Amino acid sequence: MRIDLHVHSRASDGTLSPADLVRAARAADLDLLALTDHDTVAGLAEAGEEAARAGLRLLPGVEISCAMDGVSLHLLAYGADPSDPELATELARCRDDRVPRAQEMVRRLAAAGHPVTWSMVADLAGEGTVGRPHVADALVRVGAVPDREAAFAQLLRPEGSFYVRHHAAPAADAVRMVRRAGGVPVFAHPGAARRGPTVDDEAVARLAEAGLFALEVDHPDHDRPTRAHLRGLAAELGLQVTGASDFHGSGRAQRLGSETTHPDVLEALLAEVGR
């Protein structure tokens, strides 16, 4: 059984519609897909309809913007009730704050001579949740950088002058919130140091105490030493280990199903949903 627990559609910063994403997953011989768009569940209905037609199991999810010890991090929530008032309010706050954040990044870039505009970024985001990748795509469009990865590395890195933070829930609070909504929380790409600062092991231990289920260890942004360390940390803290591609479509190099989760871990995860 091939399981990919972290992918994005055009409802956030992916390049495929939810339906096209499901069709691509079937073509990649996946058996189960978790749609985990950033701070939104808007793509789940369309993905679910196509999954039913395609004979693919779909696990509803969302990737929540969080922060801990001054570090930005992402929490994957699986099976949470999207109508839960606390969760719905938090996701709306994250989405709403993404717009002024992206506008400020555009303002700073334009002031520095990079010919990007807000209308360009908004057009690229469409009806999806606007994010840093859309600003990166605008930079690609005007020829400032060759691709998204270069935009992140050269201009939009967290320590750079064009980067702007947006609202993010305290991570331990978000873990508890996901649990109260019947969901299962997993720490997304916890060792992806090339994206920016990461939290230390003690912080991960605090998240485990709050109710974290797993660490996403097998991820394209983790090298072998990082995976080995995270796998040992998960064992020490009694956490499960997941794997996923973090697929975004044409914007990044990851392939659907390039990293997967073991069926036994999926079974344990599903047993936690709704508890």
C-alpha cells in the first residue's frame, strides 16, 4: 500500500486543482492521499468527489501555520473536524493575515527594484490561500529568479530583508486544538534547516507532551543524518514516524509518492482520529 500524507493543491500553493491532484496520485500508483493545503480545507470537497470516482482513499488534512520559541513551523492535522469553531477560527486568522503579509513582501521587493506587483501575486494565487510561493512565482514571471527554489534561497529566505512573518498559532496550543477537534497532529518537516531555523529536541519533547502523534521524518528536505536523528528522537519520545512528498506540482521538484508512510503507521493514525 502506497501512502502519501502531505500534498498541496491549488487551494493553497500547489499548481494542480484538487481533482487533477487526485488523478495524478492514481497515475503515481498511490493508494491513499492526504490533502494538506496551507490553512485551508477548501479543496477537500472536490478532491473527495474525484477520489470516490478514481477509487483512491483520501484522508482529509490541513497544514497549520505555527510558531514555537520564535521559530516558524508547520503542523499537519489529519481527520480534524473542519467545522470545529476553535479550529475554523484559527485557520481563518492564518488565511486573513497571509494577504497583508504577502502585500508587504511585494512592497519591499518592488522598492528594491524587483518589478513584482500585488495584482500579479493575487492572479497567481487565484482563489487559493496566498503564500510565499506565489510571491516566488511572481519573481520567476518577471525574470528575477529562474524558479521557486531560487526565489526562496536568494530573496525570500526567513532571515532576509524581504521576508515578512504572518500570524501563527503557538505550536503546543495548536497540537491541543487539533486533538480537541478530533484530529491527529504531526510535525511537518521538523529538520528542514534549509528552509530556515528549526526548533531543538527539547521543543519537540514539549510538543509530544501536548499530544503530538508523529514526526514527518521521511521528507525530501531531510538528508540521511537528519532522518536518522529524527527517527531516534521519535523513538525516544514515543512518537510515530511518517513520510510524505510535500508535493506542490510544477513549482517544486518533489514527485508524488517520492516519500511514503508505512501502512502500520497509517493504521495507528486512523485509530486516533476522533478520540
